[in-house]
Amino acid sequence: MRLTIDGREVEAPEGTNLLEAARAHGIAIPSLCYLRGINEIGACRVCLVEIEGLPALQAACVYKVAEGLKVHTNTARVRRVRQTVVELLLSEHHRECTTCIRNGNCELQNLAETLGIRNIRFTGETPNYPLYDRNPFIVRDYNKCVRCRRCEAICSNAQQVHVYAAQHRGFATVIAPPFMLDLADVACTTCGQCILACPTASLYERECIADVWRALDDPDKIVLAQTAPSIQVTLGELFGMPPGTVVTGKLVAALRRLGFDKVFATDFSADLTIIEEAHEFLERLEAGGPFPMLTSCCPGWIKFCEHFYPEFLGHLSTCKSPHQMFGALAKTYFAAKHSYDPRKVVVVAIMPCVAKKFEASRPEMGTDQFRDVDYVLTTRELGRMIRQAGIDFGSLPDEDYDQPLGIASGAGTIFGATGGVMEAAVRTAYAVTHPDERGLIDMAELRGQSGIKEAWVDLGRWQVRVGVAHGLGNARRLLELVKAGEAFHYLEIMACPGGCVGGSGQPILAGHDQAALSLDYRHNRADALYRIDFSRTIRRSHENPQAKKIYEEFLGRPLGPTAMKLLHTTYTPRSPVPTRYDPQLFPSIFPRSAVQDNN
């Protein structure tokens, strides 16, 4: 289609909306509610444009291109209306920008600056909701909700969990779980993709920075840090580095300067996960099932399975996720090796998602005496701590992880990308079934951002079909295929699009990249992990010398009694519907106490 935008003749494929057509040609049209392919509803009215021949302004995100259209994105009328729309949003917004967790990275704040809003002419009622912070993973602040419905769209259309929906009407509308219940009381999978989709601080992670500072300041505590594989290729973004920049050495140096006694790599326990899981899979092959075996290192996927597919719980690997394995070993093997009282050992996990916060709180993840992992910090939280400490991250030297829990194979590193767990497991399973061969290191068919991927693997006596899905919508599609009779032997499922590199605790891109939920940055992050893998001398988990040593000194053998006690767990069937109802949380009419009059 040929059309004119701001006097420029441009072309766009039929069916494209004006917003995408303009952006493709370098013409910026602001938006707030738009997520390409996920939330295209024209709700915020920020992207209004003027089209010759039409009396009313049109929302560019829902108006399709047509031959001969003449569009104006920067007339006086358009600027005036956009400013008015954003002023109205700000008039009922709790404008606590200086103390807000999204200060400097808020799309509403950025939009107000872009449009040159200096005064808000409108006053009146504003919401006055309490903070919903009863769970350990996501905080909801409806005083900062702009009703863009992006959380609802990402949860329903992409993840297909359907936790959020509009409650009440008009000014009283909030986008919330049923009956305004806490996320812990509904079928929330804790994936946290709603946080990444939210343009403001209406949704954010439950912080535990203050708790970690207290532990670091306590001379009686031995505080250990473990960093997930993906953190080393995402943390740099918080300090102005391009997506995919490898900052492993600076990450370690920063944690030491924050005061951690030891800095270890979760990549190491990822190697242990692969050793255990690969042997578990081979054991199932010998026993003839049950198939498919399902990976268990993503807590968001595990909770999704518990809620919506409890019939598959017996198919899940019993392996704990790598960071929980690390915590269990830190308070047993590591503590005993250094004569530490395990009650004084504090394990802090730097993780890519808020689901890890929920996982660390599960009763299965620890003993009566102590938890496997004490605190979980997201990538963003670690970035805040580094800034609080006045550390110039970019000028830090590169330092190495501490030993003995800092050695990792390339296979342990690629855990952070979709398909990485399966590729790592296949490498070890192949080595066990082909002891005289050194092949099958790279599996390109399991890499990339396709929603569902599959491959056939030769494991000696068995020809094995493996599959990979990332994003819970794709997980649902894959499991429905299995229920319909599609045969797989082994499936990897990650809750977040792109795997851990797209986790909800990763840096939020509050510009057009985030507005479009572009996969480009996930590609860059994943590619960086594969570059690290390729550069490693050891690229298979079972060849990790420290992993071998820990089995010799402590664990005994894969799937042995000690390994099963510390490194494996069980799962819990959960209801797919709300499990608790408190009438006080959901009054029949909009409560006056939830409204503040500014007049």
C-alpha cells in the first residue's frame, strides 16, 4: 500500500496498522497501551493521528493502511489532544516519581516528557487503593494503573493463563485478578511477564534489597552470592551497555564490592541438574516411561503445570532448579567443608525472574532448620544495589568466580536461553550412550526464538524425539498436542518468551523495543550465552571437574540417596480457580475509601 505520512510517500504491507507503518519509516508516534500482536485495542488514545477526509482523529494502532491515505502525525490538533489525554491520565495518577521504583524507566513519565507536559490542568478524584503485597513475588499498586490492559493481554493472549481482567466500571475500573484476590490465591504462575508489560509501576517485583543489606552488614553471617547464567549477559544493560554484552567479570567484581563473602556461579549447579536429569531420562528409557519426561528447572512452568495440567506432574523430572540445588549444597557440602554453621550461611540468588522468589518460598525447598535459598534478587534489584553502593560498574576490573562452586561448563551457561536445557541434557545423554564418540555438541535445531522446536536424537538403542517450548501459550499448545497423541520422549518448557533471557526480573526496555515486545534483544542475549559456551574448554556438564569431585566426596552417584535427598523434590496439584474469597477485598460497589478527592 502506498500512502503519505507527514508529507512523505511511504509503502507498507496490506493489513499493517498506521503505527507500525510510521515507525518502520522512522516516524515516531507515541503509544502507551500498544503491544504488537498482543494488545492492539486503541485504549489509551495517545497514538491519535489526523487523516485527511475524516472528521475525527484516529488511533494509529488500530487503523489499517490503505492506498492513497494522507496521514498527519504532528499537527497542532494532534499535539493538543495527545497532551490532554496524557494530562488526564496523570490527573488520577499517584505522581510519586522521585520515590517510584520505575523512576527514569517509566513509559508514562517518558511520554509526559516527550509531549512537553509541564502543568496538569485537571483535578478531582484519584484512586486511593492499598498496596497489594501479600505474596513474595509481585506487588500491585492500582494507584499507578493507567488501564492500558497490557498485563491482561500478555497474561491472556501470550501466556494464556487469564489471571487479569477488568473489575468494576468507568473510573472505578481496575485490571486485577478475580475478586481482587492476591496473586497467591489465584492460578497465577508467577512468571511475571505482566511486570515487563506494565508501562508504569502498577506491577513490580517484591524487593528484598533491605534484607540482603542487613545480612551483608551482619558480621556473624557468611553471605554467599550465586548468579544465574543469563545475568552475565543482561546486567550490563542497566548501565548503558548494549543487549548481549558479556559482563561476567564485572558482575563478580561488583558482588565482591557489595560485601559478599563468596561469589559463585549457578552455572555450576546447572551442570549438576543436567547430570541428574540426563541420568533420570536414561533411567526412564530403560523402564519404558512415563513419556514425555518434562524439565523442571523453570518454577513458572512448574506452577503452570500444577494448576492447569496436573495429569503431567508424574512426567516432570524430580530435579530441583539449579539455584535451589546450589542452596542445598551451600548449606551442607560447602558449609561442612569450611566448618561453617549452616544456620549462619545466607544464600542470595541473583535470578532473571520473580518466579524464583516464589520458588525459594515453597515449603519443599529446604528443611525444618533452614531454607535452601534465603533471598532472591532480580537483575534489576542487583543493579539498584550497585548504584546504592556508588560502584562505577563500567570501570570495574574482570574478576573470576570463587571456587569450588564457580567452575561451569558451556552446557551450564546455555541454560539461560530457550532450548539450552535440552541441548545440555542431550550432550550428556549422548556421551553416556556413545562413550567412544565426542560428537553432538551443538544442536542448532533447538536454538532460536520459534515458539515450538523439535529434533530427533540418536541415543544408541533409542531414537528419541525431543521438543522445546518457551512462553506458556506455546507450552499449552505443546501439551495439547501430547494429549492428542503426539509422541515425544523429552520436553523442555520455559515460562518466559526466550527463556531466562526474557525473564521478568531482567532489565525493562521502556522505549519502542518494549512497546513492541521485540524479540531482538532476546536474540542478542541468547547469542551471547552461546558465544560463552563456544569459548569454554569444557562444554558438557558431566565433564565439569568440580562436579565430578562433589560426587566423589559427597553426593556419591547421580540419583543416589544423598543426591535424591538434596537435589530432588516433589510437586503439588493446585486448583485452576481462585482458592480464597474475602468479601472485604471485593465490595459490591466502588468504595468511597478507595477514592481521594483533590478538590
